[in-house]
Amino acid sequence: MASSNSEVKAIARYIRMSPSKVRRVLDQIRGRSYREALIILEFMPYRACTPVLKVLRSAVANAEHNQGLDPATLIVSQAFADAGPSLKRYRPRAQGRAYPIRKPTCHITVTVAEAQ
């Protein structure tokens, strides 16, 4: 993590999606320029692209508004998804049994920085 250049981040919390499925998308945009990342997210077929795109746009807006950075010079320096709390539900099964179901949530963090 380079501390010399200014890094700006955005976090989306409690997204109703498995962190592993979100990481699959984040791995594709990590280290890319903002414009490249937008194009990739636009055309990937995964449901996780929508919240990731939202967080990326938010991080760039933060950089532009709070730090006065130019979006054309930004790259995705960090992108990760941490597990959030799981919603616990039960599915009825045969003979009166109940099977537990975990509905996972995740926290998506995207950090943008100026390209050197």
C-alpha cells in the first residue's frame, strides 16, 4: 500500500451476496484504470457487478469531490470483499425436520489512487 500518493476508498456494507462471488468480480478490476474497470464491469455476466460498480463510482466520486483528483488518472489500487453477518433461515424438510440455511452478506471495499 503506497502511502505517498493519496488513496480514497468507498465501502458498501451488508450486501446480500456471498463474498466469494463478489471476489470473483473484484479480482478482474484490481490494478486496472477506472475506465478499464468500468468497461469490464459493464460486460461481465455476474450479479455482483452491480454493487461493485456502485462502490467503484462512489470511490471515484469521493476522490474527485474530496481530494480534487482527476478520474482519468485513477487506478483501482485495492479491492476486497469481507464476510458480513449471515442471515439465518430454516427450510422445512420431510417428517417435520428443519434444515438451517445461511444467507451470507458481505462488505465491499474499493480503494482508488492516482497512477504514478
